Amino acid sequence: MDLGISGKTALVCGASKGLGRGCAEALAGEGVHVTLVARTPDVLEATAEEIRRKTGVKVTAVACDITTPDGRAKALAACPQPDILVNNAGGPPPGDFRNWTREDWIAALDANMLTPIELIKATVDGMIARRFGRIVNITSSAVKAPIDILGLSNGARSGLTGFVAGLARKTVAHNVTINNLLPGQFETDRLMKTIGASAAAAGKSVDEAMAARRKQIPAQRFGSPAEFGAACAYLCSVHAGYMTGQNVLLDGGNYPGTF
């Protein structure tokens, strides 16, 4: 299927590895010129060079912290009028809510709610003027099924979800859609670190812990960044113009509910 977005421009956050990279690669594969944002310069540039080599599209790498005003200014200077915006930032640490300070909550809100809103605010009017825009927020399956030790993430990401639910119904009349992708367990560095920590605490090997995790998922496997990226690319396509304000869960069937 031709997604109809060749020649468009995209700003992709958290794009040096993991799910953000999967989205950037999928968009570039469709002929989209991508600006990649991440904190670590060497890893980011290596990713950018590989995508350039594979796809031949224009790839710009911007090393910055997108959760800060200076970082957002730097990213938007490199890509001031994107047709596609993929919001993505690492989740806050797990823990017991009794131990979280106001500063912990503010940091979580800044990264996982306010930063996406600021980037939407900076780009959505240009999309409306051009009569095309696709915004995808990478949130978490915890928005659908909250995880007790991820309270910071549950709260911040749910706040973004509520904000998007209202705005997405206003922008769609201008062919600008806003949707959320909710990943479950994907093969990323973050998942491997989490499983490693759990294995150490339980006195098990990492292989044992990974096998146990896989068995809990109906698909009997973890997701791949490539298939996550493909879902993102579809949401950014010309074919998804009638889909907005949705929370698309990709978790291998792990969520047991009907709705």
C-alpha cells in the first residue's frame, strides 16, 4: 500500500533507538524526510546515517533534551513546519507514590504531558494551514491498564490522553489528526533493563525472566520496533484521515478487556 506521504517532513522524538527509531525508519521508508531528536549525539548520528543509507531521504539529527524549552527550540529550528509529529519521551521511574516528591511529579508531567502539548502547540497551526497534519503520541499500555508502580507515568500520560481527546476533534476538520499509540512489551533497551532488574531481585537468570514474561503475553513474544513503526506510519498516512482521538493498543493481546 502506498501511504501517500512521500516528500512530507516529520519530526520524530526519542528517535535514536527503540520505538522512536522504529517510527523514524518506517516513515523514512515511505519517503518522508525525517528530523530525529534524541539526547545522545553519537548514537543519534549513527541511527541517522543508517537511515540515510537505507532510504536516501533527507535525515537531520538534532541532539537535545526535548523535555526542556531549549531542546524544543533547537528541534523546531531544524524542523519548523513538520507535516508529521511523533511525540516520544522515556517514561519516569517506577516506585511507591509515598516516596515521590512534587519535583518528581513535575518532571514526569514535563516529559510525558507538557512537552508533547508544547510541540503540538508549536506545529498544529501550520498543519491546519497546509490542510495536512498527522500527530502521533507514543504513550503506554498503562494508560489502558494502569500499573501500580508506574504511577508517575499513569498520571502524566493519562493527562496527555485527556487533552488529546478534546483537541483531536477540533483539528480533524482540517485534515489534521492526533492519535496515541499505546505500546505493551516491545524489544527495547528499557524492557531489557527492567527484566534484568526483576531477574536480579528474584534471583533468576535474565533468560528465565524473559521466558516467563513472554508466556504471560497471548502472542507468546515481545513486539518489535519495526512493527510498531509500521503502525505509526499507517496513522501518519493519507488513508488514516478519518481516524482521530484514538488510543491504539499494541500489546500482543495482553490487555484482557473487550473495550
